Amino acid sequence: MRFYATTPIYYVNARPHLGHAYTTIITDAFARFHRLAGREALFITGTDEHGDKIAQAAAKNGQSPLEYADHISGLFRETWPRLNAEPGGFIRTTEDRHVRAVTAFLDRVERRGDIYFGRYGGHYCVGCERFYTEKELVDGLCPDHRTKPGYVEEENYFFRMSAYQDWLIDHLKKNPDFIRPERYRNEVLGLLREPLEDLCISRPKSRLDWGIDLPFDDKFVTYVWFDALISYISVIGWPDDEPFGRWWPHAQHFIAKDILKPHAVFWPTMLKSAGLPLFQHLNVHGYWQLGQAKMGKSVGNAVDALGLSEVYGVEAFRYFLARDMAFGLDSEFVEDALVARYNSDLANDLGNLWQRSLAMLARFGGGVLPADMEETPGRDLAVRLAEEYRAHFQNLAVHKALAAAWELVGALNKLIDVEAPWALAKDPAKAGRLAAVLRSLVEGLALAGAMVWPVMPRTGEEIWRRLGLDPARMDMDLAGPRRNLVPGRPAAAGPALFPRVEFGGGLAAQAEKPAAPPSPSPKAEPLAPELVTIDEFRRLDLRVAEVLAAEAVPKSDKLLKLKLNLGTEERTIVAGLARHLRPEDLVGRLVVVAANLAPAKLMGITSQGMVLAASRRTPDGEELALIAPSAIIAPGSRVS
Ligand code: MSP
């Protein structure tokens, strides 16, 4: 089985922005998902460079259309790898191979008798590069751009699209999942209830000469949509048989709803007329919106995708886009929501699970991978969640697939809490159970690594590598990692996967001046005037400690009771962290404690030391950051 997917071929009238990034990232994620499922997968993208819109944008920029297109097309091409998206092909509609395909395609349609010459007048929106009927306009304006289309009347060539209306309706009825999700299929069927008009497929060169010549009349160029759609086959070599024949039967297009009609009506009828088979699916997603308006449509609200991914990290950025949009529906882009997802799903759930599991493995499993065993706690659940994940992904519900992956992460975190490996380790009779728990954690992490890989490829690969598994052989069937985990092989946590970051407000603003260190607050406490000698300082015994357990202190909104491992002993410390951190944020983390502080009683609990944190007063209260070693180091290590 194979999988061939396409993104829209983006116009070069604007720089790549979040909207383009979303479709490309999600298409990349689907290609990766299919690879993970053992299929050969290819996804392609490219740039749409002809037409009024580009000619006008180039003129505005004082450049020739090709110079201008070269520049913006280059920006698109270099953007995708920076977002960890790896298209296997990139097509520009100005390339010779594409021009050859468009010419061959037009020849076929013309030979079939589906092209005629006629006169037409209509409302043309340059932003959309298409005519609108009176009925489609909203208060006389383009429904997408909210601008008044110009009235264009001229002699042109037409494609007899109307002849294929009944055939198309029939195809949609016989193939209910041809257009997905269903709401868009219904929209297209609704549209097809009205008589379909023929499609004007040329522009007289006297008005616009930036396009591909019609093979049968060189006074005309091809209408930009008729030209651009053909890039889905020119990029895989058509009119040559290969590699076209290898990929085309498996084709799926990914688009947003703005370009539904050209993909759902023009393209299938064009293919039918040219005697070519149809694609498998048209997958349609909604809009990312900013303050209710669609991003990126000439309203100056486009968000620079790369800018944001640099602030939050590409992997977290991809995760957020995939997790927060229900495929098919619109989604409001809110930076705070991204930050919240980063901290809760990535730093907390996944990042902590990794650190805690590997810390347990280091302490109770000798730091090496445990042997496989017949039964481990939670394995059935893991298998079920992997199945759910697969089913959701197949159904385009990436957000639900990720929710299933996070259910696994949650279950593994809970396993640690419930089984309490530190308690099992104290009882020699429970050594078997302890080994099973550790095995479960390692297997579960390998599976979770595979499940996150389509959306967060570097993270998935890193998890696999650190577990001694070969990412090139990634497999989301638990049997794969089970077979390949090498018992006895050392595995260490390494640096945090998603270091928790205390994001302030206005992240985009911060991104513009990343190098500037925070200016000293005028309210910073003055430095202590009194000096201590090195010997006096050394009397303080500062140690690294691992948080084994944490709970709120009843009747206190400030205090948390922590159980800490100091290497040679366990301690209870009461710390004033409750307003800043949740108990579950702390378990598994390494902190620094003042170990030889005289014990004190707080709310009836004896606190044997103090956890170090940095803090400062802010207008809204207090900001606090725990002091932690920058790399994993054994609990009990001295801090000096
Ligand atoms: N050139 C045509 C497509 C030709 S395909 C043969 C075109 N280009 S475009 O640059 O305007 O890209 C439109 C596509 O960009 C959308 O269909 C979608 O994939 C993506 N998006 C642009 N803005 C978007 C949002 N605000 N939200 C989600 N996707 C967005 O149309």
C-alpha cells in the first residue's frame, strides 16, 4: 500500500504564514503516520506562480513576475524543513515539466471536444482568481476577501464542465468519503443542486500574458486554476507513466475550505475529461482564525509561522497546531493556549513521565533496560490505545489520535503513582513486580515515542534513540519495540525533553528581542551588604534531591509537603510552593535543598530542610522558579 498526499500549491503573492504552515505540517504528519503503519508515503507541495494576482504583486514590488516568484517560492521551499516537514517533491508552476503537463492535459481535453470559444461576462475576484455568480456574492462582495470583484467581459475559451455535473453527483453519492469530513461533501452536493456553469479557462494575452500558452491558440494563456491543479500530477512526472502510475492511484489532497470548489468540482471534472482516474480523497480542514477573521487574507493579520515556532520550539508548535484544531472545523489561534499546552501536555505529562521513568530506572533498575516478560501492568491498555490512535488518524481526527497518545502518557504517570516503585524497592518479595513496572514504563515510552512521531518527529526519534532503539525502524505496534528493546542496555534520561518554561506575557514581542537579558527590576531587592567567608558559606550543606512524592498541606494555600530522596536518606520538607506549582508538577524533578538546616515545624509537620527557589516580587504578586541542576545528576550530589 502507498500514500500520496498533496498540500495546496501556494500562491507566491505572500510570504508563508501560519495557515500555510498548518496544512503543510498536517500533511507531513499524515505522510509520517502512513510510513509508521508500514506504507510507502510521499507528500508534495509547491508554489502557484501565474495569474493576475501574482502579476499585480510583482508589479507592485517593482519586479518581473518571474523574479518575484523566484524569491517568494524560495521562501516557501526553505520554510518547510525548518518546520520539520519533509516534502518529497516541490513543484513550481513555472517549471518546464509543469508547462509540458499542462499543455498535454489541455490537448487531451480539447481532443475530447470539451473546449469551445465564447463570450463571457462576470464578477472576477483577483484574490481568489475566480469568477463569482451574483448569487455567490455577499452584498455584492467576495465572500472571502470582502472586496468588490471587478466586472470582466471578454472572449475566451471554455471547458464544458457542465457536461460532467451528473457524473460528478453520481461519483459523490457512490463514494461517500471522496470529500471528507462529511460537511464539505454536503456543501459540494448543495452547490451541485444548481446548474453547473462551464469554466472559463483562458485569459487573452492582451490583458494578461503571465501564464502558460494554450496549445491551440497562442493569443491566450491558461487560467491559473486550470494550470495549478495539474501540478498534482506534473510533480509526479505525468504525462510520463512513471512515477505517476506508482503514486496517483493513492492520491489524497489536503486543503482548507477556501478552495473547496476548484478541488471538488473543477479538478475531478478536468480529470474525467482528460481520461485520467480520480484521486482517492479530498481532505478539507477549517481556518485558523485570529479574532474571528481568517488569517492571511490580505488583512495584515497573518502570523509569521516561523517566528512563532522559534519562540515555542518547532516541535511544540507542530503539536499545538495538530492538537488544537479539530480537522474540518475552524479554530481560534490563541498564544496563551499554546503556552498552556506546552506546559501541561509536553513539559508536565510527557516530559515528566520521561524524567520520572528514567529516574526510577536509574535508581531501582540499575539504569539498564529491563527484560521482556509475559505480563506487565497496563500492557492491554497500551495496545488498545495504539489501536484507537490508528483509527483516529485514519479518520483525519489527528487531535483525537493525540488525545489517545496522551491517555497512554497519563496511564503511565499514574502507574508510577499507584505502584510507587520506591516502596516496591524496599521489599525484596516485590522485586518481580518492580521489574514489571519498569518494563511497562520503558515499553510504554517507546510506544508513546512512536505515537508522537508523526506530529513531533524529533521528539519521537529522541525518545527512541535514548532507549537504544533505531528510529529508522520505528513501529507503533507494541510488538516492535518489545522485540527491539535490548535488555541490559544502559538508558539514561538525558536533558529534559521539554524544559518547563515560565512564559511571560507578550511572547511574540519577546521573540523580537531574544538576546536582551531581562532588565534589572527597579524593585529588585538590594544585594546583602554583609560578607560571609568561604568557610562560613561551606557550612551550608546544599544537596541535589529528587522529589519522590508531593501533596498539598491541608488548610494551607501556600505549603506543599514533599518527600525527597537525598541519596543516602529520605526526608520530608515543607515548602512554600503551592501557589506556583502543583504537586504533580514536582514529582520526579530534581531540586536543590539546604540539607543541614535546623528542623522546623510547619502546620504540625516537621520540615527537615529547605528547597531552594528564586523569587521576585511583581506587580501581580510573586514570580518563582525552582533551582535545579541543568543535567540529570544523582540525588545526594553536593552543590557548591
Ligand atoms: N494557489 C492556490 C491553491 C492552488 S492548489 C492547486 C491557493 N493558494 S494560497 O496560498 O492562497 O493557499 C491557500 C491554502 O493555504 C488554504 O487552502 C490552506 O491550505 C492554507 N491556508 C491559508 N490560510 C489559512 C488559514 N487561515 N487557516 C488554515 N489554512 C490556511 O489557494
